[in-house]
Amino acid sequence: MRLTRLSFAGSSLVWALVVGVLVVVIAAAMMSPLLQWRDPIYIGAGFAGIIAMALLLLQPLLAAHNLPGISAYRSRRAHRWVGGGLIMAVVVHVLGLWITSPPDVVDALLFRSPTWFTIWGVIAMWAVFMSGLIAVLRRRFLLRTWRLAHTSLAVVIVCGSIAHALLIEGTMQTVSKAVLCLFVGAATLMAIVDLRCWLRAKR
């Protein structure tokens, strides 16, 4: 009984941390004073980027089955659906910025932008699209090759997204943004370690 209670307490703590971080980040962004000078399309594009970062926290947790109360099968399915949602959030983010300022988006896509946060954001964007593509074409690869490619792209996505979020001065508050990036990085590192051990066991 004691182990059951500890397990339940631990599971509740994990969910409370994940949900708490996401709620605080989104709530802090909604209270940003910068929203007063932005048009609705730009605000929507910005929040699409914030949603993408939030989904980026869930992805490694689902991939490594580190969210308590979800079976391995449901965790894998949720990982695929969240991945699709991540791609859509990135598309909305870029499309909204394109509508508000096409020249800036063109410069970003051609890596002509002078700002580092833009360069990191574009790198992460292409890695997201590539990750989605190889997920669709998964059966065309050897399993070991596919996992190596998918994990490598995940590292690029996370590193690029964290750099993009930390360098940009936007609606995300500084402290809450840093906490979210820390959680995303830690969850990704933990998933990579867990899945590498699992691959060796399978081999």
C-alpha cells in the first residue's frame, strides 16, 4: 500500500510539474505588455510558436513513455499526434509572420537575416519538417537507421528551438521562458538516454 501511495504521489508530481509549467508559460505570455502594440495575426503567430514549444516538452516524455498513467501503446500514438500538432503549430507560426512581414520571412528562409534567433528558428523549422517526413516514411528505413535519424533531428529541433526562444524578445516572459526551455532540454536528454538503453537491450 505504501508503494502504491508513493507511486501515485510521484505520478501526480510529474503531471503537476508538466501542466504547471505549460499553464504558467502561456498565462505569462497572455499578460505580456507587448501584445498591446501587435495586430491579431502577429499575436496568433506568436502564440503558435509558444504552443510549439509547449508540445516540444510533451514529445520526449511521450517518446520515452515518461508520462505516468499512459501505456506504451497510447504513449506512442500520442507522440505521433503531438508531432503532427507540432508541425501545424510551426506552419501557423511561419505563415502568420509571412502575412505580417513577407520580406523578413524571405530573408529568414534564405538565411539572410542578421539576427541569430531567426537563424536558429529556421534551422529548427526545417528539422521539424524533416522529422515529420521520415516519420511518414518510417517503413522505408532500417529500424536502427530510422531511430538514429529521428533522434538526431530531435536534438537539432530542441537545440534550435531553445536558442530561438531564449534569444528572441517576444511575448514570452524571461523567467517562464527559461524554465520551459530547461524542462524541454532535460526531458529530451532523459528520453535519449532511456531510448538508447532500450535499443541496446533489443539488440
